[in-house]
Amino acid sequence: MLQVDPDARIVIASQAPGRAADQKRVPFLDPSGERLCRWLGVSHATLVDPKCFAIVPMGFCYPGKGKSGDKPPDARCAPTWREAVLAQLPNVELTILVGQYSQKWHLGRSRGRTLTDTVSDWKTFWPDQLPIPHPSPLNTGWLRRHAWFEEEVIPKLQQRVRDILQRKTD
């Protein structure tokens, strides 16, 4: 699900739509979206408002079910169109890098060896980019083992989102 408006100030660089979102044609209309909205401190209506958030996944369509969650986005997608789409977003102040695929694309060699390494090093990329784990319920164990993420990072993210959205309405 692609959501792009040149006025958007925050980009959600996500993986690919989940099955429910793909079927309903609404981004993040699933438990992952509920958690993402909590992390951002916004309603789902605000998340899907293209003037507030651009949603630019690494793949446009549901990639299918894998062994432990959804399959990765098709590797041909992002190289084909990603640069052209991102070029349509001149006002971006924050890019939220959801999961390893967007982190690999956006951070390249500056990312850590693992997703945990990259997310742990979030201050290196802040305040322009923020690597986060995928908000999927499948990552609940990771979140329990790394409680610092929701204790330390999420309040900073919520404040940054509030500040950006408030400036947008001023």
C-alpha cells in the first residue's frame, strides 16, 4: 500500500502490506498497525492521512506467508521505483525504518550486523531516521527481551511525531 503526498513530513518505510491490509486495501489495518499507532501516539485515521504520513513500503503487495511470518518483499520492487517515489516527498523530517528490509535499504553499511544492533544504535540516526523492529505480534518476544525499546525509544518517537504534526498545523 503506497501512500504519498508531497506535504507529508513523516515517512513510514515499511516492509510490505500484510494479508488483512492487502485484502482491505487499507495500510496497517491489522494488529501490526494497532501497535504502530500506539508507538507513534496517533490514531489509525491520522496514520492513513497522506498529508501527515507517507507510507512507502519496500514492496507494494502482500508477499505471502512464510515459515515464521510473511515472506520478504519481492527484491525487484524497491530498486524499480523507490528512489522516484521518495523524490516526491520534499518535506520529510523523519523516516521511520520498519524492520530489517527498510533498514538495509536506507542505512546500507551504517546499519548494525543485526536488527537488534541497528535498533540499539538508534541515536546514531536520530532525529532524521529511526530504525524500529516490525510492530508485528510475532515480535512480542523481542519486545519483552528488549524492554528498553518501548521504555526509552517510544517516548522520544511520540514526542518527535507530536512536534512534527503540530508544526504542520501551525
